[in-house]
Amino acid sequence: MNRTFFQFFHWYAAEENLWHFAKDQSQRMADLGISNVWLPPAYKSAKGTHEPGYAVYDLFDLGEFDQRGSVRTKYGTKEDYLACIGAFHDKSIGILADIVLNHKVFADEEEDVPVKEVNEDNRNEIISEEQTVKAYTRFTFPGRQGKYSGYIWDWHSFTGIKVDDKIYIIMNEYTNGTWDDVMEKKFGNYDFLLGCDIEFRNPAVIEELKHWGKWYVETTNVSGFRLDAVKHINTGFFPQWLTYLKETFQRDFLCVGEYWKADLEPLLQYIDATQGMIQLFDVPLHFNFYNASREGDAYDLRQIFDHTLIQHKPELAITFVDNHDTQPLQALESWVDNWFKPHAYALILLREQGIPCVFFTDLYGAHYEDDKDGQHFGIDLAIVGELEPMMYTRKTAAYGFQQDYIDDAHLIGWTRAGNQDQPGSGCAVLLTNKDGGEKRMSMGEENAGKTMYDLFGDPAHEITLNEAGEAGFTVAPGKVAVWVFKQ
């Protein structure tokens, strides 16, 4: 079966208990052919139930201890989380755990920390003498009281901090006054992102994160990880961490990294630096979708895969249309316009290359409110009506030899010939960003004489493949057509 991922949350997820809701939807996920569900960060956030989990407080608190204002996390309790995972495992669906190891936020105690201030725009430039600042850098987790781990995070565990809107590099025995060696060179060095930036040159930190990884897998039995903010972390850490887990559990872990960059070259460099152990989200493809949706019929559809990971490294590409960072009101907002969503999903779900990841709001919709740039907004995200039929088509029909007809600026298509292991499989896809039209395409001689119809067209309109397995496939203006075999 084709692998398909599903991101089972969005930034403003408002379900009273997301773990309960996800558990209740596990059968639907199975019916739609989902192989792996990506769940949000499950550990205690610095803001307790009021933050999606990326402002990490305690990695060992999965909704078990009274910390940061609640026992539960935003999404539920530890028991809820484990029951949710169990429901997916019962349907043979793997779980991708969202792992945020770049930083920690809202420490329990202040410390006197020796620092040097850096230029925010060029963080390699030190602009002050060494000084001492009071900063919250000591994490003691009083609610947990040492259960699972007695490690205390203090200023020796961190590389940098931000105090009173100034960025400081911490002068401990591991930094030696320098940031860690990370691949991203924005601001000179993009090691520091937010909060207390974790110091991966400290051996005690490495051992603690290995201990946590072992505990987390033993506790949850997840099958893989979504790695947050990898461009801010030394490229040597995750291969070391994953190798430790692989050797400990004698199995491979599916691992997907978020390297947020519209340019392809840094992604390829990261893959090389991590020995291909980590698949990456195809961020350049997302921006191609975004640009195509904004430019309308001025966009040349022949360029839709140009300079993307799926074009250059398809075996490691995780394709997506939108996610929690791109949704409206977020800092990285780059929401693909609704009219182009079916086009984009056809391009990731119904082709051979890459593993697609479907976003929660495109299947379930969403309403939320937030402030941005001094204004209050109410946002409604509509369900993509074509999405569910396309997911089912990926599960049942999108198999076999792929033949591309990406030869027109406004009308492109491809065919999948099907295979014997999937009876009735095969499909032809046509999409346009301008006028409707027809394109002659081949389904292969093995499909000669078979009848096909468009999932999104007039059900009475059918075509029959000629003796060569060819036919003229049609699509309406600005739409997507997905032709499948009449059973």
C-alpha cells in the first residue's frame, strides 16, 4: 500500500481533548489509507494548556504532573496520549512523535549567568565585555520531583539566551564564547532561535537526551519522529541520537526533519551532512504551490517541480501542501489559496514520487481567532472537498507505471497504469490553472478497451480507451480531473 502521512493537529487546535478526538478518528484514518499519523508535541509546554507544545518545558511530563498550571497538556493527559497511540497501532498505523530538542522555555529558577552580548543581526559579532546577568536558566521540575530523571538543566546546559530583548552567548566551559556549528548561516550563525538554547557540546546534555529518547520510545512505542527546527541544531547530533536508539531497540525509526528553507541547496547539504538518515519536508515544493496559487494563470505549471526535493531527491522527500506554520496568522504564513488546493493535493497524492503529508484543516476544517499586527482576526479554513476522494484514490488506484504529460504552461497531466497486485488500479490526472481542455494520454496497452470516468466530473460522461490504451482526457477550467476505472 502507498504510504501517506497525516498531520493530526493545527496551531490553534481547539478540541477539548485532541488525544480523544484522534483516537475516535483512527478508523477513518485507516479507511483513507494513512500509514503514519504525526501527533503534536506531547510533553508539558511552558504555558501549560495554552501553547501547542513548541515552547518546551519538561520532556518527561506527558500530562502526568502538576506543572505549568495543569496536569494535562493542551491535548490531554498521559493516559489519553498512550490510549490514542494504542488505537492507531491497532489499525496498523504508525506514530510520528513531534520532537523539539532545540530549546527549553520558562525555567524554574534564576541564575547568575556569565555572558557576552552579540549583534542580533550578526551573532558572530560580540559587542560587549563578559558580564553577569540574571536569567531563568535552571530547570528543576518540582512537580515531577526527579521521577524518570534527576538531571537538572542549568546555564552549563545552554549556549545562549535572550534577556530584555538582547541576545547573549553564555560563557561556559563548552561554548568557549562561540555558537555551535550549525548549517544555517542566517544572522551569521542561526544556532539561537528562542528560550534557553540547548548546548549540544555538553556531554551530559547528550547523555540526558539519549536517556530521554530511550524512555520515550519505551513509554510510547512510537515508530518515528518529526524533528523540529533542525537547521538550528548541530548536524552531528541527530545521527548520533538515532544510531543510539536503533542499536538500543534493534530497529529503524522513520525520521522526518523540518529544515524551513525555500531554497533546495541547503536541504541537499543537510541530507549529505546527516548521511541520508533523515528525510526532509519539501519546503521548496510548498512554496511552488503557494506561488502558483497566488499567480493564477500567470504561473507556468511546467515549472511546478523545479528546484524541489522531490525532483532531486525523491526518496527522501516528504511532500505537503500546508502545515501549522504556514496557516493564516502564523509567523511563516504562506497559505496556499483554496482554488489551488485540489491541484496541489493531486500533485502529491497521486504521483509515484515522495511521501505525502495531509494537513488536518484540509480534511476537518477549522475556525480560530488571533491577533496579528495590532488587529484581531477570525479565520475560517474550509475543508478541501476533493481531498478525501483523492486520498482514497491513492489508497486504491494510484499504482503502476507513471507517464508524465507536463508539456503545457496551463494544462498538465500524468497517468498511472495500475498493477496486478491492486485489482482495478490505475488513474489519469489532468489539471489546469486556466481554460478547460483535453489531453491525449496513454494508460498502457494492458488497459485497452477499459472504461474510465472522472471522480469530479459528470458521472454520466465516460471514456473508453482505444486498442493502444489511449484516450482524450478532459478537465474543466481551473479544475482537477481524476479519471479512474469503472468497476
